[in-house]
Amino acid sequence: MKAWLSHLSLDLTVSPSSPEELARAELSSALPETVFRLDNDPSLGEGYRIQKKADGSFTISGGKTGILYGAYAMIRSALSGRGLPESLFSVPKYGLRMINCWDNMDGTVERGYSGRSLFFEGDRFQYNPLRMMELGRLMASVGLNVLCINNVNVHNPAQLLLEDFLPEAKRLADLFRPFGVRLMFSVDFSQPMRHGIPTADPLSPLVQDWWKKTAQEVYRAIPDLVGFLVKADSEGRPGPFTYGRNHADGANMLADAVRPFGGKIIWRCFVYNCRQDWRDVQTDRPKAAWEHYAFLDGEFADNVILQVKHGPFDFQVREPLSPLLLGMKQTNLAMELQLAQEYTGHQIDLYTMIPMWKEIFEELPADNIMSVAAVSNLGRDDNYTGHPLAAVNFYTFGLMAWDPETHAESAVSEWIRLTYGFRSEDEKALLKVLLGSRRTYEKYTAPLGIGWMITPHDHYGPNPSGYEYDLWGTYHKANREAVGIDRTEKGTGYLLQYPEELQKKYGDPATCPDLYLLFYHRLPYSFVMKDGRTLIQRIYDDHFEGYEETKAMAEVIRSLPFPEPDREIILSRMDRQLYNAKEWCDIINTFFRRLSGADDARGRTIYD
Amino acid sequence: MKAWLSHLSLDLTVSPSSPEELARAELSSALPETVFRLDNDPSLGEGYRIQKKADGSFTISGGKTGILYGAYAMIRSALSGRGLPESLFSVPKYGLRMINCWDNMDGTVERGYSGRSLFFEGDRFQYNPLRMMELGRLMASVGLNVLCINNVNVHNPAQLLLEDFLPEAKRLADLFRPFGVRLMFSVDFSQPMRHGIPTADPLSPLVQDWWKKTAQEVYRAIPDLVGFLVKADSEGRPGPFTYGRNHADGANMLADAVRPFGGKIIWRCFVYNCRQDWRDVQTDRPKAAWEHYAFLDGEFADNVILQVKHGPFDFQVREPLSPLLLGMKQTNLAMELQLAQEYTGHQIDLYTMIPMWKEIFEELPADNIMSVAAVSNLGRDDNYTGHPLAAVNFYTFGLMAWDPETHAESAVSEWIRLTYGFRSEDEKALLKVLLGSRRTYEKYTAPLGIGWMITPHDHYGPNPSGYEYDLWGTYHKANREAVGIDRTEKGTGYLLQYPEELQKKYGDPATCPDLYLLFYHRLPYSFVMKDGRTLIQRIYDDHFEGYEETKAMAEVIRSLPFPEPDREIILSRMDRQLYNAKEWCDIINTFFRRLSGADDARGRTIYD
């Protein structure tokens, strides 16, 4: 048993038969001295209510899985040293708390940095049932309840999860069910065409019938399947646009097919022109999602959920909130986060995400969305997340998905205690490193919200102009005078997609927060920031600081008593992060000095 | 039968038994009306002497293969409309006229743009014997006599060509022998270590014995094998440096092993630090070969040939002559060219090389070298070279390797006549396009000798700073003031590796030819060229011209009566070249305008 449950010695050689049985086993194993009464109260659903009785025993009431979540809440509380609360009541803010795996059936994981797929190898299912139960337990322990096992880019033969592989998919669903985890499949919108149907037009009766029949068979095997996840008309995936239909047409057709079974369609809104001409300054990629979806607000069936990436680009270190998440009041929305550190260090560099998520929720009214999803950072590595400290993201995502008001510091502390049980000063030191790691990474990479100065395709390490003349719509257009894209009404107009108060806040460089400056504005290097520094000096300072902070972080990390094998993995990755941070720092500074001609005001070395 | 021999209908279903038999068959098939007498004169070696007799018959005298080359000379002359010369005497300037295939046994071809390997698939030999004979005939028809069939990067299991695959390699050698083509193998310097020998140290008797024993077995199977081609201590390949030995130690050890059988060691001099820190301005990659080899002049065994790339970098559009080719007077040298258009358009863009080779020989005293090699541009495509017009490079390489004084225009004309038999005006039009194609490609790509502004790894299309912060030692260091590397004595000192007159010529921007300016000098954008234009304006002009020339070239190409399937292939690649040329033109101009701030003096569009 790994990760934060490593200190729980529950022997799971056979799957528990129900969440309640699992709850009972976990409690008696973790807290053998305490008496718990489990009280099934379906009215509480996934929520739970815990009461201490006068005799020192506890009653955990809840729906089927609510009891399980209550049990884990007690265990987390006890094992993290907070003791057992006398009373506790909690219901999840979001009904679907989803992990999206980008696993391919050939065993690779798209943007996976933790080894090969946990589920697949050699174009078929191949998994260790014990690890599936461990994963179920890891998910349940932090309240996660949906697992989409295959990549949204549905590569052959993953489309057969709905067909030939269905019996095996059913067995996997059975394995996860006692953990309160329901499966979901990514599907290929054009799948009917593999069955002699000449079209995938969502308005074609042939297509509709195929999906209905298929849904029927899928739900016969897996009655509690969450539904289908769809990436359509995006980065080369097929979709309704081929047939002159819009995305409501496409999503609603699938929604009809799964409705009789209580199924949902999770429809990803990651649609943009990925063949953009870099010379075209009218098109601005961040505007794309709004342009494709906002006008459809209210048109989607009630069992369709639009899954929107948190920012308008693609999981950069810093992005503003996607305007769709603020503007589609009559549509079911899920917010998509990414645990996989695609652009944020590949699980080599430390990057604890919860401070970023807290910032996101500062601008996002929590009720605007009804679900959250995160792209998985899991793989077949023994520690599941490649970097042992990357597990904090999986853990805290669970807590945030349950309750977005989760306190960042407490959540990370809790994870440290469960995982390493450090003495107080070590815990504090690690806590500080983790909580600061995102800002540090941000400092040494692309400055002040511009993003994308990263090695193309691979997405690790610096390449300041790697995307500059490419087709992806991700440009900074730095020249000898200025850098950034004007996205105000005077520029691309992207900012007009926001409510007026945000337009005001971000529209004026004087009120725009520094860290978003170059996302919204094109500014000369001589621009004077609120604190009196020039823009170019701020860029230099951030980069030098980012590297210095990384060095300091490495000192702390080296001093901590991580157990093996974690220690060796952590230290070797720390060395790679140091190298990476130095490369970023020097390359970005050199890049801007070559353009601006400005020397560092503090005389630090910027290479020619 | 393909390429320039397509009009020769010789039916080769079984291999001829000897070059003489082949010569006879070719002559009677191509020139059935003419009587030829073949006269074996071993004293002529590969050369030939042809005399017309009073009765109208011809005598072709020559050594075994000399007769064959004489026969092809007559056929080429007749079929290209020049008639049959009354007398002709020719001996090849270089004894080894080599094609180096970078074919891997898995069927891929490193830097191959003509489909998969002609020789290998699925980690074993797999070839069409008829195509092998076609290839033998293509080589013989232009005097090429050495074929190294496997990649210099010897990937598993190609090391087994010397062992398990030897019987099959022997069969291939037997197939090629009647065409005057002898095989060569690339070998892995560390191969003894796969046989329980704990080292590959060239001074170890165990290692020496292993190679001697292996050479004996190899030569027993293939007595006329040319020898071994070795890439050692280069880009991750093993070599003598591992054991503190120098390259003479390494090469001479192998030379000892093959000497009893008349074998040669072709030792590649492509050694440089491919893990360079971009911050390091002391190291200058073009200096590397000289530093590694020049001091060893005179130390190599007489059956070692150092194979030196023509320029000090790596097959860029324009490079000066490698100083090694001028400075190692006591060493056998081969010059390495590249037919594969790795950096020069991937056999999509037109790039006829002979004008470049002629320039090289203007600075290279032909006697400085004793062999020439070219990296193959061949593959399993029906037309062998991917782009039908890329065959001109294979053809003219053969003629140049035989006689570096070959006239470029005549050679290309001859190829056009043999291949397409165009009417005079079409031939002239195509000739002009082909002869100008290299300069056009040069104009729209990296300017004035700096090179390397190409998409990393893939090497097609522009990426002005793609290599700028990388490990490969290929930097331009363009900033807002200036661009280029000072390689004079005031800079990296590379120029000091040349004879004094060249130091003078290139050392002063005033006398340095324009097209080498940014290779040797770092110059401000405001630098005034000999013709009065500023450097930046010259860059803009070249790029606009390069694109305009490509458009004009496309017009000509579309007007020519190429037969199918060539026409379709040529036109579709021409469209891709047009796109590529436009990308290059605009991206390079934008890149330099962003840095320099200079507008185009002629008001043409340079994008922001």
C-alpha cells in the first residue's frame, strides 16, 4: 500500500463487497480502539454526519458511499494528529469528482510522467487487481468518485471499450464499485462509421440509433457507468462540425442515448484553431472556447456537462479563469484541472497546485460549476505519481473537489502527516517548500502570464520562441521594444468576454495584477510597474529569484528525512529541477536582454 | 528500371556474371547497331580507353570494371545526344567513390526521405534482388564503386553484419560484384565487449585479437569487402577516448586487422562536443575536428582513410571548406558529402548540389583527398530518391567522384536528357531551375552563412532560435544590434586553422565573400556591404528574392512535360516547397525585424 495510505496496513487481497464493508474494515484496522456504528441514511447521499456518543463510540451516518467518506474523514483526522472530532457533517460540493486518465491501450500515457498505464498494455487490458483496489482506496480516501480510464484522444483500439472490451471493462467497474468509484469512458464521436454507417452526423437517425443501441449494451454491463467523455472537433478529433452541426447537436444526441440509464455526457470545450497562421493577428486562441460555446448557453440537454479547462489556453503556469466558467449560467459546467504536470515540470520539478486552485476559486463562484475533473498524474510507477511529492496534488484535488473552501495549508499539512509523519519542524519546512513551489516555478519560467516559452511538443524546459511561428496560436511577439498581446478592446478583444468588473480590473495595466500583465497587455520593457521597477527589471528579478529559491528549496529537501525509496527519487529529481531552473533563468534573461538591450540593474550575470 | 536508366530496357532478371558480361549486355541493348570490341587491359584499372576503328567499330580497353565504365560512358554519350566519341580516355580521380547508406536493420533510414530501407526490414535483410541489380547498374553507370549498406550509427542488431548476418551479407556482395560495386560495413567500435571482452581499448591484445579474428572471417566470406566505416567518439558512439587513447590508436588497431586482406578503415572525423553549454563562448564547434585530428597528421596507418565532412559543421547550405581537408597532408583523406537533403529541403524542396560541390573544389586542391563519399539519398520509393529530381544529385555525384572537373551544367543536362529526353527549350528551362535551386534555397533560409535556423531534430522548416540555447554548439547569438559569431583571431580563432591566404581573405569583412560574412564575423545590422546595402536590408532582400524565385521556379516546373508518376510527385512537392519558402521568408524577416527594428527599404510586408 502506497502514498498517503502507506501507514494503513489494511490487507486488501480480495475486493470488499460494498463501501460499507470497506469502511468497517478501514476503521477497525486504523482505529482499532474506537467503536464506530455505521448508519445507512440514503437521504445524506454521499454526505455524512458523525456524532460522538456519551459512551465514547461514534455513529457515522450517510448514504452508501457517505459512510465510507465519513470513515476516511475520521481516519485522516486521527492519523494526521488532529484527533477524532466529536461531531462532523459534510456533503460534497460537487457530485462528480472526476479523474480523467489519458491512458492509451498500447500502455502509453499521454502527458504521463509516472510510467506506463495502470490499466492497459499491448492494446488490451492489463492490470494488477491489487493496484486497482489500492487506487480505489486512494480515490475514496479523498472523496473522488469518477474514473475515466482512457485518453480523450481515443486511439485505436480504445474505441472498443464500448464493444469487444466491454466484458473486461465491466470487470474493472466491478472492482472499483465498492470504493465508490464509478467508471467513465472517452468515446470517439465518429465511432458509428466503423459499423457501416456512412456518417457520424448527430442528426442522422442511423447514428442516433447506433448510439442508443450501444448505450443500451454498455449500460447492461455497467449500470452505474457515469457516461461518456467526448473530445470533439478538437486538435484533429472528429466532431459535429464535419456535418455543419453545432456542439449542442452533438452532445445532445449522445445525451439522448445515455439518458434512459441515468448517464451523462461530459463534453470537453477544448476547441480552437490548431492550424493558425502566426501572421494572423485577428485570431486569438483564448477567445476560441467562448466563441464556440457561449452562444449555445441553454441549448444543452440536462444530462450534458460541458467540461471547461480552468484557463482559456491549456494548463499554463498562470492563466486567467476561462470566461466560459463565468458566462454560461444555463449550462451544466465542470471545471477541468490537470494534475499531470504537462507544462509545469513533468513531475520532476516541484509544483504543488492547491495555491493555484485557491486563486481560481477566488474568481470562480463555486456554484457556477457542478463538477470538477482533473487530468490524472498517475501511472504504473510504484509510487503512482512518479515524483513522490506530486501525490500531494492528487490528494488535495480530492479535498478541493469535495469542498473548494478547503484550506490549502491544512490540506498539504494533512498529506505530509499521513505520508511521512514528520516531526513538526520538518513538516513545516516541507509545507513551506510545497506551498511555495508553484510560485517558484512560475518565477523561473515564462514571465507575467505570457506562458508558452517552453520546449514545443515535449513541454519541459525553456524555448522562448519555440511556439512563436508555429500553428498553435500561442504567441508573445516579443520584439526589441515590447512583449505580450493586447487582449483588451483595443487589441484582440478577448477581455470583452468577461463581466464588466473584470474587464475594468484587467483592462488597465495600472490595475491589472502584475502576474497577469503580459497576458492582457503588450507593454514596453520600460513600463514602470506598481512597485517602481521596470518591466524588464521585473522579468530579470523574477528569474534570478526563481533560481535562488530553487537552490534554497533543494537545501531544505536534502535536509529532510524522507524514507527510501522516496528519498533517492526526490533528490535525483531535485537535481534535475536545479538544472532546469538554471536553464530557464539564464535563457529567458538572455532572450530578453538580447531583445531589450537592458542590463540587470543589480549587475547579475546575464549571458550574451 | 528507373531513374536515368529508365530508357534502357535491359532485362536483368538474373545477375550478370561479370562486369564485362554486363558491359556487353548494356551495349548491345542500348546501341545495337554499333560493334564494340571489349579488351581487357588490367594496367588501366578502373580507367578505360576507347578508340573508333576505321570500320566504324569501337574498342573499349580497360581493367575489369574499366570496360564497364567505358561502356556506360559511351551509352551516356549516345543517349544524351552527344553521339559516340571517336576516342576517349578516362581514369577516375578517386579510387573509392562511396555511397554511405544510413540504413538501420529495422527498416528505417536515418535522415532518409525516400521511404524505408532498400536492404533491411524487421531487423533482418529484406530486399528485392531485382532492385539490388538496378541499384548496382545505377551506381556503375556513373562510376560509383563502394556501397556501405548500414548506418554509421550502428544500432542493434546491425553489429551482427560481421557475425550472424555475414552469410546474407555475402550474398548481397555477390549480387553487387558484377556491377563493380564493393560493399563496406559500418562497425561498432565497442563490439568486442559483446563477446565477453571487458574492454574495447584499442591497445588491449584481447581487443586486437577479436578484431583480427573477426576480419578474417568477414574477408573469408567477402574477399573484396572495402573495409569498415567507423563513427567513434561522436554523438554518443563509443570510441578510443573512453580508454584514454587517441583516434590514431583506434583506427590503426582496426587497420591492422583488415590489412592482410587489403581492407581499409574509413574513420569518420565527425567529433565534437554535442553537450555544449550555450553559455560557453570559448568552445566553437567548427574548431572541433581540427583539434581532434590535425595533431595526428602522419600517425595513421596507410590503410586508414579519414573521412571528413566538407564543412566544419554538418551539411549546412553554406559552409567553408573544413580546414582538415587543407591541413592534413600526410594523411589519407576522403571528403564526405551528403546527398540526403537533411538540412536542405528533405527532398521536398529542390536542391541540386553540383554547383555547391564545384565551389568546394574551387578551394580544395583535388589531390588533397584520395576518396569521396556521399551519404545516400536512396530508399525504397519506386523512384529511389523520393523526389524524382533529387536523382540528379546521385547522378552528378558519381560524375564528380570520377572527375571533380566535371562541368556542372553539362552533367545536369546529361541527366535531364537521359531521364526525360525533353525538347531543347524544356531541357534548358529545367536546367536553369536545377542549377539555381541551391542558391534559391539558400536565399530563403538562414542568411549569409550562419546556418542552423532550422527546426531542431527534424531539420525541415524555419526556427530561427531553435538551436540557440541548445547543446549542439550551433549559435548565431542574434541580438538587437548584431548577429553572427566572430571566428577570426579576435573571436574564437577558428579561422587560424586555415592557411594564411584564406585567413586574410575571410578574416576581413571587407574581403570576406558576402555569403560567408556571418559565418566568420559578428556584424551589426547597419554594416554596409560591398554593394552599399546594409546587412539587414541584404537579409530582407535575399529572403524576399528566395520566395519570389521559388514562385517563378514553380511556374516553370508546372509547365514542363514530366511523365507520370513523376509529374504528380514533383508538383505536389513543389507546392510544399512554396509553403516552406514562404514560411522561411516571413519568419526569418520577422525574426530580424523584431530584433533590429529596421523596416524594409522597399516597403514589402514584414509581419509583426
